[in-house]
Amino acid sequence: MRPYVDMRARLMRWWGWLWLTTLGLLLLVSLRYFEVIDLDARPASMLFRASMLVAHFTTFAAVSLLPALALVVAWPRPRIAIPLGVLCGAAAVAIVLIDTQVYQLYRFHINAGVLNLLFGGAAGETFVFSAAMYAQAALIAAAILAVFGVASSWFWRRVSGPAQRSPLPMIITGVATCALLTFHSIHIWADAASYEPFLEQTEVLPMRYAATAKRLLRAQGVNLNKLQVADTDVAQANRQLTYPLQPLSCRPPEKPPNIVVIAIDSWRFDALDARVTPNIERFAQRSVRFMDHYSGGNATRIGMFSLFYSIPGTYWHRALAERRGPVLIDQLARLHYDVQVFRSAPLYSPEFDRTVFSQVEAVRMRSEGASPDAWDRDLTNDFLAYLGEREQTAPFFALLFYDAPHSFAYPDDYPAPFAPAAPHVNYLQLDRDTDPLPLLNRYRNSVHYVDSLVGEAIAGLESRGLLENSVVIITSDHGQEFNDNGQNYWGHASNFTRFQTAVPMSLYAPGLEPRVFHHRTTHFDVMPTVLRDYLGCDTPFPAYSVGQPLDEPGGREIIVMSEYADFAIKHGNQIAVVRKHGMEIRDEDHLELDTRLAPDVIAGALEQKARFVSGDLRPLQRPGEGVGHGAGTH
């Protein structure tokens, strides 16, 4: 029995060293978070940050190694426990390393939205990476595993002798305990007082948990009268979607037009011209163009949600939970439209099959092919085949949603006009000093390829005489950034500047005189235009939209934009990004502004966020107070 006990004791000492190594590596890797964010650097904030990192990653390392510890206690077998511990520790470090890369590129952590995309059944279609990137990632993973393997072997030899009395375990335990108590105690105060220099620190923590006690403090009679932005984002789970506020009142047109929406993923506002998109440019000359147009978000889910629902993306989760479709699709059903969806990427990632098209039976779920450019080719073929086979008596609605620019994809044999073009996309190699031109050219080549397919689709409509009674809308879900402001932002879903949110918008309709509008418009304006002008609806727009018809200037002083976790309030040159504990107010080039957001602007934004849910939203500030610039402003 004694050897069994000694083996467990030896393995426990080995596990302690493995935990300390894991903690050290996690702390080292976590420094990458601070490379892209400017936090308060005063001594008190630095002390809080140190206690926060030690506390958080002490817990993270222990939880990660818990399976190995449980095995050591229950069944102390080195040949099983040691490899398991190595795998657990290496996995923990690898996960945090990946998260730091995601945070550097997009300024958010691997979260529920990302996991939903990864495990929603379409990971291979949604995330398309080059072979070089996979190889580099594999080498990094192998290196981490090797470090843990060598260290673990050395630890096992080191604990082979009798245990020696040392103050080190007590010192380590004391430091970790002190850090835990300090971090959570100070955070309770900072959260209650809305002290931003401390609260902003926790935004860099993956899978963060920090203690709060506002309810307990209020119960003890503490007066918490500080501004709390987090309290304005009331939990959606306890509220019901009241969209629309009243049933639509519509008089069916004598001859309902066909409606075709062409959306190109990641198509930014300045990628529409005679060189990049010659076919769309020619068609746009016959259309009404809106030159200052914004999506409702900086990612596909929210961009398309804002286009079809005409309400902010903050309602997405409730619409998904209730499987509530947009009023546009409801009205199309009343008019017996044949609704067709031709999406390149799978319709269920994001869950458009359970939101936008939840009421459409036998909807087309995906395209065939091995890559996004092949999917785009397939959806175009399917659309043209549909035009040739459709029932001629019923009007139709068709969404053509192209995906190739999202992945910078085009066929190998495509005569790409822009050079030099990057041979592949490796996000691990992008930084502030990367020359964006090769990647931008690859992106332009991809958009050019999609333009050729859109040209075929438009030609298919025209050759069959369908343009004589068809409304054609051409736009995008969001933009794409190429470090345009020199701040190391690439792609989308990381900020709300015009590079990630401004998109092309054109509207073609029979008898509509081609014009160019320069007043600001948004995706929230598209469906009110369609419902009023082409489907005979005269219901007041605020009953189902935060927008107004595209051709009406003014009235868009406050725009609520969204991403997977946060939302932003766009007002003039101000973009206030509202996060869990505060706001960052920046200009359209993502430069910090030392300013305040006017109370009426905040009230207007909150009204848009609260209009279509039951229940009341608590006020953002006390009477007479403005809102400070909050997190990230120093």
C-alpha cells in the first residue's frame, strides 16, 4: 500500500510543477493581448492588471489540468497521468494563443458567436485557410507540445527523490490566493463605481469571470448612482420580440414586380467601379445609386439581418430564438411570391434558415463545389436554370448571395486583372507593417470574378424580358478592411469604420429614372422602400423599421450598428462602441475622440434598441447627465 501512496504523492508534486509551467506560459502568451490595446498605465491600474492576470490564469491553468489531477488522485498511474497532463497543458496554451490571434485581428475573443460558426455544421465552408497557414499552425502546435513534453519529463525526474521541505509551495499558494482575493475584491468595487481604468482591463481576458455585487450592495443601502453602460443592455432572454408593432396594411399592386436581391459578401464601398466590377458598374448606370450607404453591422449575420428586418442587429438573438421572419417575407407570402434563395455558403451558418427564411418551405440550403468560387458558380447556374424553368404566372423573389470575396477566392485559371496579387491569405502574417497591396489585389480579383457571375445573372433576367417587371437591388453585407487607417485592422467584425461598414447600394426598377444620391442611407432603409413603393404597404415605417425610404434625405442622424457581441452608435463623425463596461468614442478613421455623446443621441439609440421588445429599458443616465468617453480613452 505504501508504494501506491508514494506514487500519488510523487505525481501530485509533478502536477504542481506542470501547473506552474502552464501558468507561466499562459501569462507569457497573454501579453499578446496588450499589443493592440491601449490601457491605463498608472501604478494602481498596473497593480490591478497584474493581480487580474495572475488570478485569472491561475484558475484557468488549474481547470485545464483538472482531468490529470483527478486521475492522479483516483488512479495514480504515471504512464497515463503524465501524457494526459501534457495534452491538457498544451491545449490550454494553444487555445489562449489562438485567442490572442483572434483578438489582435478582430478585437474580440473566441466567443459564443464564433463557436456557433465553428460548430454549426459549416466550419469548412465558413473558414477557408491556405495550406501554408495550416502548416504554420501545425508547427506552432507541435512546438507547444514539445515544450510540455520535455518539461514534464524533467519534472518527473526531479520529483523522483524524497520530498524536501521548501517554502516555495507556500509562497506560490500565497501569491495566487492574494491575487485572487485582490482582483475580485477590487473588481466588485470598480463595477459598482463604474471605474473604467480597472474595468477596461478585464476586456482582454478570454472566458473572463470577475466578481460583482451591485445587487448585494444596493440591498445593504449603498447608493450606486454612477453611470453604468452595461446596465442598458438588458438581457434579451427575459424579453419578447414585438416586431412589427402593428400588422402591415398593404394594398396588393395590380402586377407585383419580381424582386431580386444580389448581395456580395465583404464588398466594400470603393470596390464598385469600371475596373473592379465592370458589369455591375454598367448596370448601375441604369439604376439609382446611393453613394453614402452603410450596412447595419460589420459581419454577415448582422449585415443581412439589418437588410431584411430593417431593425438593429441587437434583436438577432431574440429573432433566432423565436424563429421570427422579417415582415418583407411575410408580405411576399401573402402575395403568393415564389421565394427562392441562392446562397453560396450554407444557409444555416449563420442561421438564416431559422430567421430570414424560417417561413419558407423547401428552401435551398447550400451550393455544390469544393471552394467559395465554385459555390458562386453553382448558385449562378442554379439561378439561371430557375429562370428557365419557373412558373411564368407567379412573381418571384430571389436572393443571390455571393461568398468568394469573403475568402479572397477565384478560380485558378481565372484571368485575374490585378497584380501583384497574394497567392494565398495567411492571417498569422498580417501586422501593422504588412504591405496591403498584394492582398487588396487578390480581393479585387475575387470581386471581379463575382462581377462576371453577376453579369450573367443580369443578362439572364434581361434576355427573358424579366427586367421589364423586376426590382433589382445590388449591395453587400459589410465591408472589408486592409489596414486602411494604419492601426493593424484587417478583414471585418473588428470596428465600425466606413471600411468595414460602408457598402455599395443600387436600386433598379422599371420606369425609375437613373439618379445618384449623396445623402446618407442605410440597410434599414431598403425594405421600407420595397414595401412602400413596390408592394403597396402604407403602414407607418416606425412600426416595423428604424429606417425610412432610401430616396428621403435626413432622419438618419443616429445609426445603431452591431457585431457579434457589441454594438455602436454612429452619429455624425462620432462612433461610440458600447461594450460591457463602457464606451469608446472614435471618429470615422477609428481615432479616439475626447468628447461626450449627447444625451438625446443616447436616448435615440436606446429607443431603437428597445422599440421592438416588450418591457421597459432602464434609463442610461440620471437626468441632466451626459455620457463620458469611457473605456479606451485616456
